[in-house]
Amino acid sequence: MKRLWPTTILLCLLLAAGCIVLVRCPRTVPTDQCSEVYRRYKDSDNLSVAFVKDYRIGDSITVDVTTITAPDSASWENLQREMNQSENMIKRRRKLVNEGRYLLSDYYCEIGHPERCIPYDKGRCWLVFLNFTEKTIYIFHITSHEQALKIQENKIKEVYDNA
């Protein structure tokens, strides 16, 4: 009976330590399961790139998302040029952000090519959001128009929340 308490306490401590490790350790996706956009930009010295598997949008919708974040204005403007944004639009958006505006822009792109803007084509496109305030591109790997509408709804709410 005297050994039961120390054993129980030790077992509880080990269980608690195991739970902490599970919560604190990030779940990672093998590189070969990440998007081709992630793989294209992941080794870039001046960009931070992430891939999120099954990002939750609302109660029942999940999509994969690739994000590309620039650390400074020069890198951000170069990234916009890679996404075929015009110099005039880059200049206009820079001015609005410098005035304190929270600014988003979205478009559909060819799967795997966020630099190629296309009309919505069910199952053949992704949804891209450029967040000029955060200097981040979000590439949502959508498979349906319902997903796109829910993401757009959430992003519009984000703009109003930050206005």
C-alpha cells in the first residue's frame, strides 16, 4: 500500500509531461505533402513561408493554405511583382497602407501558380488573398465555390474588425 501512492504520483507526472509535449510540439507535414508553392518559396532567404493542412474555415469547412510573408517593404514589393501586380497598383496600395488603411485584395489563380490570375473555374483554381498591411499572401487551396465564399466572408469581416 505504501508503494501505491508514489507509483500513482509518478504515473500522473509522466502523463502530464506527455500531454505537455503533445500540446507544445507542432504538427508538421512532410515537405512532399506540402503545396508546390510552398516548396518553391521555402528556401527563400527573405521570405517566411508556411503550409497549413486542413485550416478550419467556419464549422465544417477545412482547406489547405500556403502563406508567404515578407519581412520588409522591399521584399513585399518584389513579391507583389512576382505575383504580376502592376507598378501602379503597388504604388497606390503602398500609399494607402502608409495612411493606415487595412488593405486586402483577392483573385483566383491557376492551381500551383499564384502569379496567374484566372476567372473562377470549379476544381481548377485556388483563391489568393494579398494582405498589404501584413505583407502576406494567403493561398487557399479551394475545391469548391462554397469554400471560396466562406473564406471571402471571413476576410471581409477581418477588414471591418481592423478598420
